[in-house]
Amino acid sequence: MNEEIKVLETYEQAVLERFPDWVRVDEREGYQGLLVESANLLPLMSDLRDELGYDLLTSLTGVDYLPEEKMEVVYHLFRSTGGAILEIKVQIPRSNPVVPSLVGLYPGAAFQEREAWDLLGIKFEGHPHLKRILMWEGFSGHPLRKDWQEVFYGDEKKPYEDRWPKGKTKKIEADNPYQENIAYPEGFNPETWIPEPAEFLFKGSIPLEQEEEFDTEKLVVNLGPQHPSTHGVFRMVATLDGETVVDLEPVMGYLHRNHEKIGEKNTFAMNMPYTDRLDYFCSMSNNFGYALAVEKLLGEKYHPPERAQYIRVIMAELTRVLNHFMAIGFFLNDLGAYFTPALYTIKERELILDIFEAVAGSRMMCNYFRFGGVVRDLPQGMEEHIREMAYERLPRQIDELDRYLVENEIVVSRGQGVGVLTPEQAIGLSAAGPVLRASGVPYDIRRADPYSIYDRFDFDVAVRYHGDVYDRFLIRFDEIRQSIRILQQAIDSIPQGEVLANKPAYKFKMPVGEAYGRVEGPKGELGFYVVSDGTDNPWRYHVRAPSFINLTGLRQMCLGEKVADLVAILGSIDIVLGEVDR
Amino acid sequence: MKGFGIIKGLGVTLKHIYDTYAEDFKTGRKRYYNEAGVRMRMTPDTKGIFTVNYPEERLPVAENFRFVPFLVYEEEEGEKVPRCTACGICSKVCPTQCIWITRAEDPETGKPLKTPAEFYIDIDLCMNCGFCAEYCPFDAIKMDHDYELASYDRMQNNIYDKERLLKPASYYAEIRPLHYAREKQAKAEEAAKKAARRRPRE
């Protein structure tokens, strides 16, 4: 028993002892994790997964180290039973960046590898269908490479010199005329370009085995990009056999703005309001994740004071309540109960938004967290107001909704047994948050790898076991109830005191290094991977977006279902396109 | 029984309609037509539908509410003296880089003065994050409460110049009474400290 605990604590040593020839410790200053040669990656990963239990590949990304002429692929691994991070890195030459694909071991890597190919140009050998995911085919280059610049750009980095003291006084469009701000890849003509047929999208997928009673013709149906059920501009290309879905491919990127490239141009502090705009329902959680990542980098000096910790937890939990209310309401919308239940839930959200407005100054784009605390204290009377909400209003309203909706026969018959994701599939597909927990995996970062002060609160990890649409719907009720429990405890024990560890500052002495901060966002694990080269601007800024990665499992959920259920299945994942497309 | 769910659902809607009208009846019909009614909307006990008929009724904004910034000026002998010293911090922290400043120069000596000659904010770019107001060491730039900025021509109207940005300190005190009082107190304390430090030397 003791031995086992020791192994858990020194997981990196355990890996080192097991594979002394394959891995070495990343000894660069400020870095952690293990380096491995790309030739040994596959056997190492398969052993890590099967023998050491690192079955959750939560995040996969690349970093372009231009001065060293190197590319690095970073894998963030966790155990689905809980515990700390294991970071595996592969370094490859920049001129020929090829690594073996992990899709065979971790199907959840599929979209993330495509993203790394799209944005960084890293080739993943053995990926069944390595093509662009966020950009379109007529896009020239790989935008996150450090030597890539947009056709028009103000400056390498913010702050731009021409704003002050030069005082530039013209609109940005003047430098950026319409139709001249695009570069196409060589040999690409947008006039003659014909998008490849929808069948091409399925090139990489393995067709579903079906008993062929009749020789029927398959039909390809596009749901989206403009479709009321997709909650934004999102496209599902479904191959149908009669009414049964035999294959499905999500197509995204319509709202892509390259959040990460913008983030690398910004200074560290400037990124905070940009994170609001990822998942615009949950700006507080997004702030939380980014603040945690940068605080990890900045070190002990920026440890938030007690009161700030409590305020952060209260805001994050209010966000979760708000988001799940919306998820419940819009899920009912997708089932056809057009807007009546959604408006009942929006009503509750409205009251929470009033709190955010009074606290942060904005209803949705809160921009409330700072490194080392929060921007300002709660206004007078706010604690009492939150207490009333947590003890009276919210429990009452969630019970009321429960009464209306949970046993509603339409919800039950549309939800039960539809879009099932088994626990093994959910883990393999890197699902997170409610999607993972509804499949019977009790993995909640607040418990599995506690951050901030979540280890002080008494709450249960909500878990449901069927993995179907109905369970994904129910788990949001459970989570709201648990969040209300945390809210009650937090508001009862919130201490007085400072809310910011240091004096307000917009410039920081950033140490060289990397950090991965993650929070249990309402939609799943929200991670921020930040690499600093010691300057004011991050060298790499990567967002592990839960909505995006949860979509990896969409195909698996939809196979064999009827076309009418697609909308319900997508609604049950609860995506926000601002975060999917980034 | 099949179909009972639909009847139950209709019942729920009916209950909400009843709630709304019963509440209206209790509170004297037009419950959100005045300030007190609109404020009541924000309490946890509000019942029924609590939408507000914008623009006839408006929700009061919280004191912390922030919308595009304005420059605070003090009235001195009938002249507008902006608090701004053209230090450029707001321009440097602005995440969208929408603030452009040039410093005024002394017309005779050509030395830079501590006041802006030009001050522009492109409100199309401004994302209302409030960093400029937060980090301004002179409390010279503040976030506004006025959120109705629609105009017919964005190319002409949406770059605000200094004239348009300047608003009196009394306006600031009006929209943010608590902030104003806090800053005034802090300033007074600072001045008192300075005076105390200077006195022993004299």
C-alpha cells in the first residue's frame, strides 16, 4: 500500500525507472515533464496508458521554438482516477516536423492533432485524415508558426509603438483594404476552386458495420452551418442510410479568429479580457483558468489572498449554475419545446448576470480576475445578495425546473438510450466535464486534482451511469445542486481582507518557463498552456477548449442513431462556438 | 397515460402567466414602470415574467458598470483642464490598442507638456475591458455608463476625439459616487502624508 502511494507521488521517477533509455527529464529552466524521442513515442504512450494508467490525454499541442529551429509537441496526460499531470514532450526538427500519430491509442487526439497540423504544420504520421480543421483549404501557411505574419499587421508585439507617443490617427482599415488583405497558397485560385465533395470528409473514418437487408443508396445531409440547432455556425455532415446515421463529421472553424496568435501578440495581462470571449457564457471560469496558469508561472509571490480565493470560487460556481441553466434550457429548445423552458432558465441566469454586473462591471465579458487575486472587492451588500440567491432563490428554482422537466415524457423518450457514450469511449475520446461524468467516470478536477481552495468544500462529484442524452441532461441538475452547496459554504465562510496579492500592475517580471493551468469549467476541463521566454508577451499561449475536444466524441455518439436525434445529441454536449472555433 | 406530459406542460405555462398577472395585481399593475419597480426586479424574490420594456423602461446600471471610456476634466476658471498628463499608460495597456495619444508641446520651447494635444479612442475597437481606467495613475480616464452609442456613419462618428471624450468631474461623481468619494479620500490622505513628510524639514 505504502509503496503504491510512493509511486503515485513520484510519477515522473516511476516513468524514468521504467524506461531509462527512452525518456529524460526536461532540464530547461522553468520546464518540467519528460522528453522522449519521436521513435519511442508510440511504445511509451501505449505502456503509459495500459500499465501506468495514464488513460486521459487531455491536451495535445505544439510549440514553435524558432530560435532553436525546433518544434515541440506537448502531451498532457492524466489518470482518470485522479492525480497530478504527466507532461510528455517530443522535440523534432523544424524543417521536417513529423511525429507518430496517437489516434490509435487515444482517439481523443484526432481533432487536436488536426489542429496542431492546421496551425503549426506538424505532421502526424498515421493520422487517418490529417487535414485542416479550423482554417479553410485556401489558407496560406500555418499561422501559429513564429515566422508567419498576417498580410497586414501593425507590429510584432503589443503595445504598438505608433499609438503612443506617435499618436496614429486613422482607422485600421485604411491599411487593410478590402480584398487585398488575403494571401492564397501557391497555385490556388479562389475563382476556380471547387470545395471537395462532402464524401471526402469521411475519407478517414471507418464505416459502421451494418446488416444490409436492402441495397439502399446512402444520402449525405448537411446540418448547418446555418441551422437553428447548432447554436452558432457549425456544420454536421451526416451520411444517412434511410433515417439512420451511418457516418458523421463535424465541420467547424467558421468563427475562427486565431485566439492563440492574438494571445501571443498580447502581453500577459492583455489576454485576460480576451479569455472572456472564448466561452462567452462562462467568462469567470475562463478568467480563472488563465489566472491559474500565469500564477503558476509567476510563483508564490502571486498567490491570491484568502478573500480573493473565496470570491473566485463563488464566481466560478455562479458561472457553473448559470451555464447549466442555459444548457438545460437550450437542450429543451433542441427537443422542440421552443423557448418556453429556455426563458424560464434565462430568467435565473438574468439574476446571476445582475450579480456579475454589480461585481465585475459587465454582464458577460467580466474580465474580473487578475494575477494574484481579483480586480476589486465585492460591492456593499453583495455578500448578502449572493447568500439570498444561494439559500433561497437558486434551490427553489432548480427544484421547480426539476419538477417540470426531469420526468417529462417527451424528454424521457427522446433522451433515454440515445447517443450513448460508454465510459471507455468517453475516456478514450478525451471527453471532459458533464459529458465524461454522465458516462460513469467520476472525474472532476475540483476533486481529482484540486486547485484554488476547492479541497476545503464539502460536495459530491456528480456522476451518472448510462452515458446517454438523458443522463447528460440530468447531470446538469446534479451539478447545479452541488454548486449551490459550494456556494452556501463559501459565502458563509468568506473572510475579510485584501483581494489582490500585489499592487495592481500591468507589467510583470515573467520568469522563463511553462505552465499548464486547468479548471473544471462548466463545459469540461479548461486548460491554458503558457510558455514564457521572459519577455512581456507569451511565447506560446494555448487553450485546451472543452467544447472543441468534447466534439471529438460526437461521431461516436451519433453512429446508428436516427437523424432526428442528432440535434438532441449535439444539444446534450453543450458547446459554445466561440470556444470551439477560437 | 400518453399525452399527459403535454397537458402538464401547458399547465406550467399557465401557472407562469398567472404568476405574472397576480404579481402585477398585488404591486399595483405597472410594477416595472418606475425606479423602485425596476429595482425590485433584481431581488431574489421576484416572480413571474420580469422583462423590462426597453427603451421606455431601463434597468439601472450598477456603479461598476463599464462602457467606453471618457476623459475627466476639472473646471478651472471656465476652462476645461483634463486630468490627463499624456503619460501613455492607458494606450500601452489597452488590449486592442484603440487609444492614440500625442503629447502637447510648448509652442515656444518645444518641450513636451504634461497634457495631451490629441487623444483619440476608436470605439469600434474598444472592448470595454476597463484596463485604461484601472491602471490610470491620475484617475483621468474612466469608464462611462452611457451605452447608447449607435450612429449612422461609423467611419465619421466612431473615432472619438478629445473634445468628445472630455466630461466634467461632476459627471463622474454623479455616475460613480462611491468610486469618486473613495478616490477623493485617497487623494486627501496622500496629500496629508506629503504635508506631514514636508513639515519636519521646514
